[in-house]
Amino acid sequence: MARDTLGGFELQVLLAVIRLGADAYGVPIADTIETASNREVAAGSIYITLDRLESKGFVTSRLGESTPERGGRAKTYFQVTGKGLRAVRQAQRTLVRLWSGVPALQGGTA
Amino acid sequence: MMPRRPPRLADWLLHRLASGPRRHSLVGDVHEQHSRGRSAAWYWRQTVTAILAGIASDLRRHPADMAHALCTGLGAWVLYSMLIVGPAWGLFERVMLDYQWMRRSAVIPWAWLPLELIGGWVVGRTVLRFHRDRLAASLLLLILAETIAELPRLFSLSANAWGYPNYRPQLWWQIANLTAPIVGILMGGLSDQRSSERDSLINDEASTD
């Protein structure tokens, strides 16, 4: 995958981070994707994807608070960067263009 | 409210073999979801997926780190062989010359196995010390290297033992000789005493909250 483009799961994770805003850490990110896709999401895959997004400069991270139910371990919060937002818009434009070229999928009847 | 305890073995494995600098947050996330009602089977699925996905990601995305980990482990093995195994072999040879009965017995070959086990442990601890963030993939690479190095001898002995039962003790010894360092590598690599102490402290603090 090229450094400035987004893979399918990367796009899902990045959209979840954008939706959650300041509350974006592993658990709500997994919940958001699971609710939207109706599939179980592996926490390990989310962290690997977030590491990749951070190395591409699409998100930044900061260490947050810990709670007893986490066994005292700190949360890591993620925030989208300007570069990440531009990458999401680019992916959206690409998908919309591709979508509009497939009449069978218009209107969600297929 | 007391947090629910996750499955002990899965938790132990996840804590030691989860990959990356943010593995503590990952373990915390899995704990948090489990304490909110996810099942033990879910915890096991998360553990296995996190470890396997971590290994695949480390091998694919961090080849330089992996090569470094392999060199560190092999370097530790070479150093151990030079400092411990070499002199020990010299001593064993002298004993075998002095006591002819030992040459015919199986004492010497089997007495060699603890040295192999300790050697594996030293390698595992060294990798744990220097490559903690990519431990699972590093240990896997070292075990593969050890297995590949021993395979030709193992195959030739198996072929001999197939037709000549006299070779069977040698074959068993060779299998044990391959297994001992692998067990040692796993014991050394997974003996993360400092983290387990810190974790028990964290859990103590959590349960008093």
C-alpha cells in the first residue's frame, strides 16, 4: 500500500477516530466499527492499523488515564491530523467516483 | 466493584507476547471489554489474534528489527558456546577418557541436555532484554533457525533408524537435543519477571480502589 493512500480497514479505523473525536481509544474505536459492520473486531488488528496510520502521519497519539477495569493500564488516545483528513477526503472522492460508475449499485437495490 | 478476572493463561500469553510499544494499552483495552461482559472465549480469540497479527506485522513491516533480533540471539548462542559449552566439552572428553565405562553408557549424551536448555534460556533472556517490543516474532525466528539448523542431521538419523534399530537411541537423543534449546528459548523469553511483578502491583492497586 502506498504511503499516502488508505486501505479498507485503515479507512474504517480512521473514520471511527474522526467520529469519536477526543474519546478515540481502542475500545470505542472497536465498538464503532463493530456496530457499523456487524462483525467482531480484533483489538490487535486495530492497534497494528493505528501504528501504521501514525507512521504515515494520519493520526497522533497521547497516553491517557488508567482505570481499575483496565488492570491499571493507561489508555492511548488517537487524534486525526490534517494529512489524515485529506487522505479520508481523497478516499471518499475515489469511492464516490467508482460508485457512480456502477448503475447496478445505485439506490441500494442490488 | 471488583473487575472480572480474565482467563489466566490467555492473560499471561497476551501480556508477554502482544507486540509493539503500545501493548500495555492493547492489554488494557481487552481487559476493559472483558470486564464489561465479554466471554472467556472472546478473550482467547483476542489473545490469539493479537499474537498472530503482531507476529505477521513485525515480520512484514520491521525486517531490520527482526534481523537484528536474530543476530542478537545467535550472538548470545555463539558467546555461550565459546564460554560454557567449549570448556564443558573438553571436561567431558577428559572424563570419558578416564572412565571407559561412560563411553559405552548413555550418561554423557543425556547429561549434555541441561547445558542446551540453559543455553536456550540465555538466548531467550537476551532477546527479551533487547527486543521486548517484538518478542513473539523474535522468539519464533530463533526457534525456526534452531530447527532448520538441526533438520539435516535429524533427517539422516531418521533414515538410518528406519532400517537399523541401533540408531534409534541416537535419534531420540537428537530429538531431545533439538527440543531442549527450544524449551530453553521459550522459558527465557517468557520469564518476564519484572512485568509480572508490576502487573501484580497494578492488580493489587486496582482491587483496593
